[in-house]
Amino acid sequence: METAIETHGEVAVFDVPHESVDASNANDFKKELKACCESSKKVVLDLGQVQFVDSAGLGAMVWAFRQLSGDGGDMRICNVNGSVRALFELVRMHKLLSVFESREDALKSFQ
């Protein structure tokens, strides 16, 4: 998985450039997300290109959130499409993680 990570001050923006985060790539996703979480305690996960997430993908996101929050950090999610948003609402992920419409809104929320 080739993700792009941008830094905005002390916030890392983790851009997922794949249409799905599922069992086929969740381990790679988690490894790259782990490296991002180790370099920054504030992370924005941009799911703008992601069309599908399964339980393995959700598990990786929850793992990262717990790692960050355990170290005094936090994670925001942005650019979530309709089907992924519906899944988040179904499993109540939107209650655990802050979900924003845009990257800019997610970045502003850290100020």
C-alpha cells in the first residue's frame, strides 16, 4: 500500500490512495498507519479515495486510534464517502472517531 503522508504543523495527514481497505491490504495499511502514529500524535486519516472498508480495515483504524489516544494523541477521519459513512454509522464508529467532511475541517479541529 503506497500511502502519502503530509505534515501540517504537528498534524500528519495520512492519505489512503486505494479504493478499499480490506483483508487483502489491512496489514500493510496498519504498518504504514503505525509508522505515521509513531511520528505524530495528531493524525488525520483522509479516506477520499476509499470506496469500501471491511472489518479488517475498521480494526486497523480502531487500533491506530487507541494507540494515539493512549499516548495523549488523537485521530480524525475526513472525506468519507456514502457507503463507508453508512458502515461507520452501522458499527457506531462515528461515535468513537471524529468524522469531518473535508481535510481542512479536520485540520482546523486540532487547533
